[in-house]
Amino acid sequence: MDNREQFIDTLREWTEVFMSASMGTFLQFAKEQGLSVPQIGALFHINSRGTCGVSDIGDDLGVTSAAASQMLERLVQNGLVERSEDPNDRRAKQIVLTERGHRVVRGSMEARQRWFAALADGLSPHERDLAVASLRTLVAHSGASSPSSKHAPAQPRRNAKEHPDR
């Protein structure tokens, strides 16, 4: 096996390990909170946008506005989000996270960080240095921007087509 094939195979293996551990942590956290994956996804979407509408969440999750509205109602009942009238369009609703909703989002991120910390604790200082250098090389050559590597806050995602909620 040449160097390129070995790199690709190792990267594939790491991706499987990372995704399995990351998703496992995410799913366990969702279960502990009594939330479904789409509900957690909605909380993250709202967190990244600050304020958004029902159809925006539906578009992001790939569900109808009616389905998104039903899911959001359960989040409202659980005290995770609040709905209010859009001051620009009384027919539309604005969705924001409550403090409890923000705590759930932070808790999910902290659960993943605990896995990262456990992984780091299992490596020697030299192995961590090698991993940092390798990961920085991959980030630099990936063509993707990394807001966290620049210590900048994440920018809200925007859908390709913006539209008002109904």
C-alpha cells in the first residue's frame, strides 16, 4: 500500500471512530434530556440563528412547517423555546431559546468536549503535539474555513432561500 492509500485508509478509520464516538455522545445526551435528534437539531439551529421562524426550522430539518410547528410546540411545553409574534408580520412567529434551551445546547457541546478531553488524556504530550500538527495541516489543506481556529464566533447559517414564515 502506498503512502496515499495508507493516508486515505487511516483517515477513513479515524472518521468512523470520530463519528461513532461523537454521535454516540450526542445520542446519549439527547436521550438523557428526553429529546429526539430532530429536537436537538432544532435547538442548535435556533442557537446559531438567535431568532428564526417555524418554516426556517422546517427547511433546515427537511420537514414541513406543520411538522416543525408540532415539534416546536413540544419544545415550548418543555420550556426550551419561546414563540412570539414577529413585529414585522403579526401572522409569523419568532422562535428563540429560553435560558433552559441555551443550557441544553451548551450541555450537548460540553458532552462532546468531555470525549475530546478523555481522548487527549489518553495521549502523551508528544502524541498530542503530533496530532495537533497533523490536524492543523488537514484543516489548512481542506479548503474549508474554520471559525474556531481563528477564535471567531460562529456565523449564523443562512438558507439559500430566505422567506417569511406563514
